Amino acid sequence: MPLVKSAVQEVSQPIPSVQPPDTISRLDIGGVPVDLFRTFDLQLELPEKDMEKLKDIYEWSKIGLDEPTIGNSLIKIRNLELRLGSSSMGKEKINKLWNWIRMDMNIKEIRKRQIALER
């Protein structure tokens, strides 16, 4: 029996779970999810000006959502498209949405300033 007492027991330790960084799990390019490129039927390499428009559209789509997931953002963008009427794919679609979103954000900013002046 002395052999049993001298045997080394291997104790398994739990492996800590490591969450992947957000950019790996979400797959984005320059802060814009790849799914947004697919929505507008665009190539992944865009000029900086168009990338900024996509970023603005994506940031606007997350405002006011209970869960700001990419799916909920895409639904909000699609609802805006339906509201504004259809346009052709690609850059014309982006420009139409971006112009509306830019005006909406300006209106909200002006209303905030009005409320601040009323105090």
C-alpha cells in the first residue's frame, strides 16, 4: 500500500473563460459592422467620406434602442428606408439616409439648445 500513498494525484483546475474582444465577435471595419456593408451592397474598401457616412448611420441606429445589437440597428435602418421610400442600391441609398439622419441629429441638437435657454 505504500505505493498508493506516494502516487501523485492530478487536480484539474478550471480554465478561466476569456471573452473575445468586441471587434472579433462583431466583425467590423473601421467601427462599422460588416453587416452594414452588406445591407447597402457595398465593397469593404470605401473612401473615407463614405465610411464616415456609414459610421454616422450606424451610430444613429443605436440611439434609443433597449439592446443596441446589430440586428436591432439594421431593423431601425430598414424602417427608416421604408419611411423615406426606396432608392437605388449603394451610394445613393447611403446619401439619402445620411442626409435625413444628419438633419434629424441637427434638429435634436437645436431642441436641446431651446430647452436650455428656457431654463
